[in-house]
Amino acid sequence: MRPTRNASRLTTTAIAVAAGAMLAAALAPANAVAEPRPHIPARDAAVQAANSAVAEHAAALAVTAAQGTSVKDVIVDPDGARHVRYDRTYRGLPVLGGDFVVHLAPSGAYRGADRAVANDLSVPTVTPALSAPRAADLASAELRAAHRGLKDLTAKPQLVVDALHGAPKLAWRTQTAARDSLGNPVARVVLTDARTGARIDAWDSIETATGDGNSLYSGTVALETTLSGSTYQLKDPTRGNTYTGDAQNKTDLCIFGICFVRAPAVLFTDADNHWGSGANSDRATAAVDAQYGTNTTWDYYKNVHGRNGIAGDGKGSYNRVHYGSNYNNAFWDDSCFCMTYGDGDGTTFGPLVALDVAGHEMSHGVTSKTAGLTYSGESGGLNEATSDIMGTMVEWYAGNASDQGDYLIGEKIVKPGFGKPALRFMDKPSTDTKSADCWYSGVGSLDVHYSSGVANHFAYLLSEGSGAKVINGVSYNSPTCNGSTVSGIGHDKVGKIWYRALTVYMTSSTNYAAARTATLNAAKDLYGSGSAEQNAVAAAWSGVAVG
């Protein structure tokens, strides 16, 4: 992606070219045949128009000569309206909170923009008083304080401008990574004031939650595979060559946050194209679940939202199953563009390859490629909630009789030792004794897996409404925080509203108040201003004390 700081120059050139074309047309013979105009792809046209709009509205967008801009994502609506998302730098340094989205009419006319932060991004100096090694030491100490017995600990500081936490300041963004006593990966980003050495914020950088094949959780499922010679590979050529491999219970070796040696993803192969036995003792069984989860998530985003793959570029990801030793986790990693699943310890969790877990984790990848919600504070809760909401939508989309749609998160993977029938409960998040049902001023200080409860509760109320009911054999009883009665509009519409809000209106700093505005705008776009759907969005947010 090219920087767009020369947009004004490009605009001037375009005007000159257009004037020249008009003069040439005036001087051409009357019977001359006009040459066909070259076709400009919709994405390129959107970027050109957005670059011009950024140049024209630079002052309102607080874009200055010291900044650089780069296009991160482009959405073109069916009616031709465009939404172009940008990242920014300041004097060559990445700006946390510098992202913004430009909205254009089908004609290319400027409609407005959504910015992560509205203030000026300048800082007095880009020369740190705190050295990089000292920033690395401070970040390493924080990771050690959170985990005992760490091995291979590394810390990689990067100088940035932090505009997310008050007035813009020069900061070190340090990625720390290590292996715990079982050899499993742990990683944390620590943000440190580069002038004073004060800790600004920190967040985990491994976002967690917890093919015909006989799966562990979803029954017998259809799989697209690849025939190589006389052997079938668990690789799907119809979905970007997404494949599943065996990590052989090994873990990654990472230095300075970069994984030089990854646990192997030894591609699963089979002689007869019938995969797994449905039992955990067959290593291919978990692979069936993982591949099925990838396929279903791919299909949901493509068929419902028109998104071609996690990054929207048609490229497939890959899965690693049987990772680590008794690893009670699953995670999406942007750096390898892959999903990784542990086997669980057998007491708290079983293998973490359930369908809603797959949809949850891969949706972290979608968030990363679009709004980039910072994994901290209220935006971190919205990041986690996005994965819970979209993972739930994937489960509903699948229509699988062995794993019917519900509003429970991870219900298939929990064991009696966990003490609850699911990881999280969207109708009443506080059922887990940790998550928030309602917004309050301190909700952003909770762990992101618990502050997510507010948005999960909103999504349930918007889908099904308040009060007691039984859906697919599961009993729910969702109260509102303001004593109101909310009527639902169905999960299909909720998924569409949330996806549009995420990809068109949300930015890295979106909090709950801004999420209300984003979803109201999304509902208006999809169903009309003052529609029943838009009114229901407002009522559901009020029902969780937002707005």
C-alpha cells in the first residue's frame, strides 16, 4: 500500500490531465472515434477519490505535512458508496490511534470521516529520553510478574506516538514473548512513556478464548480436500488452500516477538478421504473439527458479508492442532496467519476445536484487518465481544444438528472441572461471576474477556429480546439494566449490523459510546433511518446502560 501524503499533487495532476483531455477533444476531427477509457478497478477508484478527499479536508482531519498515511482497508457498498480506512505515521513513527475512515458517496463526493482520535498527533520531539534497552527491561519485568518460570524471554521495543491515552506522547511499544513452564507461548505488549519511563498500558498479544470427516463436536461433516498422487491432503482448494496440520505437541520458538521456529504443521493426509473416527484417540479427529471450523467461518463471512477470506484477499489460513502439552487455549496469530488449538488438560477443557471457538479466534483476524480495536480498555472488550458475537453467528450459520446455534461460548469444550456449562453467557454475562452485564464508568478496567460482557449482552438482547425463553433446548433469561422490555430482531440482522459497524465505522479507539453510534449508523445504512432495526439497536444499548 502506498503512502498517500502526495494526494494533493495527484489531485492537481488529475485536473491538468482532465483539462488537457477536454482541449484534445475540442481539436479532434468531428468524425474521430473516441478511444475507450481505461477501466479503473472499484478499489483503486475508491482509493483515488479518498486520497483526494484527504488532501482537500486535511485540516479537518488533522492531517499535516509531518504525517504519512497508508490505506489499510477498502469497503465498496453495493450502491457504490466507498469507505477507505487509513493508518497514519508521525515523522515516520507509527501512531497508535492515528487511524481514520473516509466515507464517500457513490459519486466520490466526501461524506465525512470517523477518526480514532480527533486531536492533533504532534509531539514535541521524536527523540526518546528512555533508552530502548531500558524499555525492554521494564516490559520484561511485567511479563515475569504475570508468569512464573519463563524461558526464552525476549522483548522488542518499537518507538511510536501514542494518541490513545490522552495527549499524544512519544512511547515505546514493546512486544514481549516467552514460553511458560510447560513450553506454551505467552506474549504481552507493554506501552511505556519514552520520556518519563512511566507505564502507560499493557495487553496480551495472543488473543485467546479459550473435511467427509468424523468430528469430535460437530458430527459427520463434508470436507473439500486435495488429491496428490494417490493420497488425499486435508487442504481445501476452494477456500484459498486452507489446510490443517499436526503440531505434534510441540511449541513455537520465538525471539524478540518473532517466531523463528514454529511448531510444525505436518499436513494431515489420508488414503480413502474419510477422516477421523469421532474419538479423541484418533489425531485426525481434532483436525476434522479445525478444518470444518475454518471452512464454516470462511463461508459465513463470504456468503453473508461478501468478505473473501479473513483478510478479504481470497488467501487461506492454516490450522495447527495438538499444540503443546495439555494446552488450555486456542489462538489466532496474524504473523503466521494461522489458527492454533491446544488439546486441553482433559479436566477443565477438552480439545479447543469447537465451531464457535474457531469462529471466535478467526474473527480476531478480521478485526485486526479492519477496525484494529486496541486489545485494552473498552476497545479491548469490544474486540473480544466482536469475536464472541461473530463466533456465535458462525455457529448459527452452520445449522449443524450436533452443535446447534446458541448464545453460549465454548459450551462444547468445557469439562466438569470448569464448574460452569460454558465459558461465557451472552444473555446474562455475569453468570460466569466475572463478566459485566451493564456498562459503568470502570468497566474498561476489567480483563477484556469480562468487559466484553456489555456488548455480548447487547447482542443477545438485540437478537432475542429480554426475558425468559427456551431456544434450541437452552434456557435463557436476559434482564435489562434499565428495567425496559426489549424486542429482538433476530441473529441474522445482528450479525450484519455488527459486521458493518466493525468494518466501516469502528476504529482502534472505539469505546462503548462510540460502538452505539457505529451500530446505529450501520443499522441506518442497512435498514433505513428510523427503521425498526435502528430503533431496536438504540433500545438494546439502553438496555445495557450505554447511551
